[in-house]
Amino acid sequence: MHKTVDISVEEDILKANREIALENATLLKKYGVYSIDFMGSIGSGKTLLIERILEILGEKGKKGAAIAGDVAGDDDYKRILHHDVPAVSLNTGKECHLDAHLVSHALEDLDFKGVDVLFIENVGNLVCPMDFPLGTDKRAVVISVTEGDDMVRKHPAIFGLADVIVINKIDLADIMEVDIKRIESDAKKINPHTKICQTDAKHGVGIKKLMSELEI
């Protein structure tokens, strides 16, 4: 009996999230803003990847904006602000993911004037975010080679829904004795239609290719 109630409540929560995500998507389209949900573990390099893309967008005369999600703190938010773009810090408290409702409130605080692309940096986690779409055009999952070459096999669900999979910190692959081809092979088995991009965000490698795969 308890299981039935738990499942029913969960289904209601996920349904409500999907409905709000659709509202978020409608709002962003109204303002002509293209959006990307960046997911990945803590330390995978999500923030730096976003920073690198913001730099290139600026060089192209385009404007980005960001929502920096975390359980607590505003370190990533402060980093984004250095790029002189609209940004919101979004703390979840005890929750291990952003949801569409939280994002909807963050959208209320953003000035979309002139914004071309919105980046939403999800909470560092490879499990919780997958069931909670935010209303973005794309969902990207970042994996660092420092996490090992078995991470895709350990977390197949989130990689299975990714539009783009980013293998970051490739400059450390040899040091970590990680086989990048194995990561790519695992990803393709789980998600044959996903796009895979190798990056070294620290040194700016692969960023333009990533932007192409993200269609920005």
C-alpha cells in the first residue's frame, strides 16, 4: 500500500515538473533564447566549459546568460559574473538537482534583453537531474576523464537522454590511464544518436567543436 502511494506521488511530481518545463520552454522561445541544461558530476568542468563558450560568444557579438545551480554557495555564479553576462545563483538546499519550478523563478530574475543563449548549470550529480527536464532546447552531460572510463556504464540513464555528451579534461587521459575510446563506445551503445565531443576546457581545446554540436 505504501509503495502504491509513493509511486503515485512520484508520478504527480514528475508530471507537474514536465508541465512547468513546457512553460519555461514557451517563455524562452518567446524571447528568442536558446537554452542548454549542463549536467555532470561535481568537478567535471561544467562551469569552465560554460565560461569558455561565453568568451567565444562574446567574440562573435552574441550574448549569453546563465543560471548557476548548486546545493549551496555562489562560487560558480561569481565566476560567471566575471564575463559580464546576466546570471542568477540558484541554491537547492538539500535537493540534489534543479527542477523546472526552481528554474521558473530564476527566469523571472533574468533580464533577457539581447540574450541569445541561456546556460543552466545543474547541480553536480549523475543521477537526480535526469528525471527533471527544465524546458531547455538541449541537455548535455559532462564527464571528466578523472572519473574513470566506467562512468557511462555506471550511470547509463542520464547518458541515454543526453543530446550531447562531453568528455572533458582529455589532457589528463594518459596520466589517469583512461581509455577515451571506451567511454565513447559505451556512450554510443547506450545512446546511438547522441553527439560526443572531447574537450580540454582548461586549455580551450574542443570548445568550438562543442558549440557546433550544441548548435550555438
